[in-house]
Amino acid sequence: MEFLRKSLDKAKHNFEKGGKLEKYYYAFEALETFLFAPNTTTGKKGAQIRDAVDLKRLMMTVIIAMVPCLLFGMWNVGHQHFLALGQAASFADKFWIGLLKTVPIIVVSYGVGLGIEFVFAILRKHPVNEGYLVTGMLIPLIMPADIPLWQVAVATAFAVIIGKEAFGGTGMNVVNIALTARAFLYFAYPTDISGEVWTYIPDKTAVVAGYSGATPLAVAASAIETKANVVSQFNQFGATWGAEGIYSFSSLFLGTQPGCIGETSTLMCLIGAFILVVTGVGSWRIIAGVFGGAYVMGLVLNLIPGGNAFMQMPAYYHLVIGGLAFGAVFMATDPVTATQTETGKWFYGILIGVLTVLIRVFNPAYPEGIMLAILLMNVFAPLIDYFVVSANKKRRLQRATV
Amino acid sequence: MGKFIREKRGFTIKLAGKAAATIKEPEMPETVALKPTDFQGLYLAKALVKEGDAVKAGTPLFHDKRQEAVLFTSPVSGEVVEVKRGEKRKLLEIKVLADRQVEYEAFKKYSVSDIMAMNATEAKEQLMRSGVWTNLVQRPFGIVADPAATPKAIHISAFDTHPLAPDYNILFKGQEAHFQAGIEVLKKLTSGAVHVNVHNAHEIPGTFSQAKGVELNKFAGTHPIGCVGVQIHHIDPINKGDIVWTINPAGVIQIGKLFLNGVYDATRLIAVTGSEVKNPQYYKTVTGASVKRMLENNLHSDHVRVISGNVLTGENIGREGHLGFFDHQLTVLPEGDHHEFLGWIKPAGDRKPSFSRAIGLLNFLSPNKEYKVDTNTHGEPRAFVQSGVFEKVTPMDILPTHLLKSILAQDIDEMEALGIYEVIEEDLALCEFVDVSKHNVQEIIREGIELIRES
């Protein structure tokens, strides 16, 4: 450590004002503060001590909360791959395939995103912010395993530049950056990110006879046409190609279904939610709001007489299919793009849940509603805050007149 | 009947180095200083003495050019040894070399019945001339009270919840008569009530519980419930156009002594605290005393920060500095100017206090531990990212994040609507401590107040 510290101190003057690498000061500073917490002390007047927490630690907490989803996702990529091929495989084999498919996406996401962050930090002379540590992990987790890496790079670049830096960097963005990347892909390259793209099937490889890569959401949406009972469709799914019970409620909850790398397991998301809530880093109000809103909306749709098959699906299924849990726990709770007031967080969460179910059920063209619901509510979050803040101001005014 | 208010929001920072309940009476400090910078809202402090002048306790040292009747007087008798000025000849500090035996300026002496019969004009005149007036702080803005104003109430916080705060049971023991006389004087200055606010769970000093003619309000909760601004918010909030005064019990007692004894008596007890002090205990000294003698052979190490006041709102005065006018506490902490390898993720366990429970911070598991904390900022300034934390340590119906943002945007209407009139620095000092993005919250609040005063 001593050696590292000494070499940093030795190199530092080059980057300081007047040094020959002055331009790159913030890149150096980012590296230095990553290795060593800075030696800055509190000011002359005011708080003389500061809390041990900082933004880096906060962001690391979120990343650690995502690890269960990531590990399960890696295994599931392999699991789905061998299911589709109709081959038996060991745990290690499955995990290995997942590792091979996932790690490059993570590397590309961090490489491109952090690269852009550093360039902007140098150009605009501000410190490198920690926000991307989380975004860089979120992006791979909401990609299909088989996505072309160049698309990951393009989407990441778009999201970081247009979604964040154009607004002034971390803390200033309006919409969630990871979801911006996903939305960009969806609208720019729809064929690569919708339909039966979720399972990694190498070219020229024969899938097992009768194979279907339809996601539960697609199965449910197609039930609208066929007027079949969604739950029995789920329970029958996979029977023809040796993957019986793949969409049973318990499998869906556990996450052994095709989907984005990290979003399939409700159980793992709940473990993440537990970490976020216990550490106080994620808002439990938002998480509870999304789950509650989706469930209640599902119940309301159940009650409508003569509704289609998807509307008749038991409400609790909404909580385990698609990316609802992942979105609720990791996307909706992004403190920058969510509402800033505690009361507002309830409205924000509940509306995301409600909208997700509405989009799923009434817009079968794009069955996954959580992404659009969160992006939409990101845009409306300031409006919700506006009402909450206005109420606070009003209380103060009323007090004055009585 | 007073009110009873219970609050759950807030956070107690437990630090090592609490003052033992013993009182040391050292000889007079060598020097005593009065600093115009301790008082907010002065237009231009003008010195009334020059170096070499002999002064008594109660002799004017300076006044504000826009409010010449309010005098800031010497706490002790002696010789003016330094009139310290900063940029643009701004008056920073007037230092007096203290006599061994204090000589007092003579002010008019009153009996208890005289005090009852006296009118407000006469009271104000004596208060302003003697220098005791400067104990009165005006809300909004936390400035020296304006003698022309009549406040709607006067609030006295009779307990201190800051980290390592002195125990008011020790500080104001046996001062019943002086406190009561002070209250009688204060009652003449306001159109409303004089509120004495005590903590429900603490032992209430007789000085306060026996006070007559006051509203005795009880509070339950943790810091910042001891901040008078928070108390006012719950008892009788400040709206636009309202004027409220606040005063520390020490000031009330000083008023009592002025009227009963006819002197400006600046003696006070202070708590010398902090993990770097060998014998943390109480000291009998005077307002603005030099801290040099209190710290001689009394420190564990050399690399320390000496803070007049507490760790949340205090000021770094250095080892030879002087106590602030309003401070009853001296805190000595280790300096934190060191790098920490991977400090941003290294598990801190319960070595560092934190309001957060983010990964590696486990001190919420040991709630009674007393911490040795240094002055490191533990991170660099960032944009506002986390939300909802300020609200948890602000026991008021105020949205601190929105208020701070409105100040940064210099939006005066918005600041007003969001409650700038109700807060001063100390009320939101905990926000500065807990802030993940390391903003200087108190500095921002003062900027906002200055903006509003100028508008």
C-alpha cells in the first residue's frame, strides 16, 4: 500500500495545475480516489465530522444486491441453452456457458460506458461520477444472452451520452440510463430484442423437436387469441419437448424461464430487494408500491366480466413473469430518476405497477410493460414531486393565516 | 400549560470523550477575545477601543454601524492587546489581556420588585448598554435581535442534544434566582409567552422546573430536538413576517445577574470534551476565553483539531484560539488528513459512525458504542443523488433537499415557500453530517438567508 501511495504522490504533480498532463487530472483523480479514500478534511466552520458513507459505497451496495441475480442469470443462460438443445448438462456446464455469454457483455458495457464517462470528465473538467458503476451492471442484466456485442456497445454509448451526459451527468438525468439503453435497442433493432431471442442457440445447431422459446409473457399474450386458460397454458408449456413444468408457478418464481440475463428470477430479485431495504439504499416504498400496484391492477382486471384470457390470469402471476420484479427492485428505485419525496415514492411505485400490467395486457405487441412503465414514470416523477412539494408549501401558508 | 412533543426523526452521534461531572477552576485565562464573526447579521462591526486601552468587564469593544446602541462589551477587565483585522480591514477579533482580578463597569442595580416595576424601554436600555443584549438571537435568520422589534415569543432551549453536549444540570445549577430575574426582564420584551423547553427523559434542572411565569414545554426524542429552531417549529412556527427571539439559559442568567448585581458577569462553565482530551471535564471560565491553558498537558496527541462548540456546528479555532461567544463546549478531535486504502469499500464495521447502513457499515448493530472520529470527509462532493435521508434527520415539516436546491438556484420565492424562515444552520447540521454527496449544507443555508435578507 505504501508503495502504491508513494507512486501516486510522485505522479500527482504531473496532473496538477501547470503539470504536463494537467488535462487528464480528473482521470487521475478518479483512479486515485478509487485506490485511496481522499485525505480531505472538513471545513473551518460547520460540521467537523462526516458520515462514513459516500456515493461509492452506496453504489457498491447496489452492485452487491445485484450479484444473486447475476449468478443465477449466468446459470439460467446455460440451463435454457441445454433445455433448448434437449441435452442433459451438469451445473458446471450450464454455468460455464452462461459465463461465456455474460462476461463479454459486462466487459463491453463497462468498457464503453466508463470510457465515455472518463472522456466527458476530462472534457468538462468534473470528477468521474460513480453512477455508472451500477448502470454498467444493470445493462448486461437486461440484455438477452445472445445479443450482438456491438449492439450492447451502441446502446450503452447512446444511453450514456444522450440519456445522461447531455443532461449534465450523474444526478441530473431524467430517465433511467440502463432502461434508455434497452429502449434504444428495442426501437432501433427490434428483431434482436423481441420475439424468441432470449435463449442462446448457436447457429446451425438443431433444437429439440417441438421446441418453443416463447416467454411466459408471449404465451399469455397469445392466449388472448386462442381464448385458452393462461394458467393451464403455462402448465402445459414445454411438455412437448421435455421441459415439463418450466412455466409452473414455482419455476417462474425461481426463474428457470427464458428472458433477459438477470431478470428472470423473482426470488433473486427479492434477495436483492432485501439487501437494498435493510441497508436503506433502495426505497422500500417504491418496491412495495410496484408489487402492490401490479397485484391490485391484476385483481381489478380479473374482476372485469368477459375479459380476455390474459385479463383472467390470476393477479399473482403478474409478479413472477417478465421483468417486473427486477424492474421494481433495481430500476424503479434509482434515486435520481425516481420521485424525491417520500410521499411521492408511493404514488410513483404504485403507478409503475399499474401501468406495467396495463401495458402487458392491452398492448400485446410489446408484452413487457415494466420498461415502458418505468420510463414513463421517470418522466412524470417531477410532476408527482411538484404536487407533494406544493402540499408542503400550502400547509405552511395555511398555518400563517390561522 | 406547556406542550408535549414527541419526535422519532433525528440521529444521535455518540462520541468518546464525554466530560466528567467535575468542575475545574483554573486561573484566569491569559487572553479573552470577542469576535464579531460569532454574530450573524452585522452590517459593519466598528471597533470602539484601540490597542493599549484599559477596559473593564462591560466596557464596549465594538458595535455595529447600523445599530450603534447595541454594544458588544468586554467579558473581563484588562488591556486591549490586539485589534485583529482581515481583508478590507474587516474587524475579526478584539483581544484583551485579562487582569487577575476582574473589575466591573457599574450598571444600575435592581431589587426583584424594581424589576417587576421597570418598563420595557428601561430594560432594553440597560441590556444594550451592558452588552448582555447580544445574547438575544432573532429568528428568522439567527441574527442579533433588533431592539426596535417586539417578538411574538421568546424561546429558551433548556437542553442540548449535540454530540458530547454539556449537561445543563451542571452548567446552570443553583442559578434559580438569576434565571427567574432574567425571565422577568424577558417577559417585558415580548407580546407573547416566554417558552422554556425541556427534555422529557432528562432530569430537569430546578433552575428551569421552578421558573415562574413561563410556558414549560416538554420534548422527547433525539438530536436535533434540542435545537431551538426545531422546538419553535413544533410549538409556534415562524411564518413570513413573524419575529421570534431565542436565548440560551446562560444568557438569561447573565441578564439576571446584570439586573440583580449591576455587573456584566461573563463567567460561565464550559465542557471540555472529545477523544483527544486526557481529562474531559467542566471548566469555569469566561465568555471568549483562550483555550490554551485548558489544553496544556491535556491532549493525547499533537495532530488535533480544536473546535469551539460541538462537532456539528462548531468552528476550528486552533490550539491557541478563543471560545466563541455562544459556545459552552470545546471539542478536540484527531485530524483526518490521511488517505485510506480502498477506504470507499473497506468494511468499516463499527469503527466509524454512520447514519447509513450501506455495505460494510455495521454501527447500527452497536447503538451504544462511543466513537473516536476524525475530521476526514470520507468521500468527495457529488451531485444530489440519494433522496429521503435528510428528511429522516429533520424533525420538521420541511423538505431539506428541495429547500437546498432552491437556495442553489437562488429562487427567493421558492425558498420562502419551502420554509427558509424557520431554519438556521444548526437546525439542518445533521443533514450536513449524513449527506452522501458531502454538501456544505450549513454554508448553503446561510447563503440562502443572506440572499433573502438582501432582497
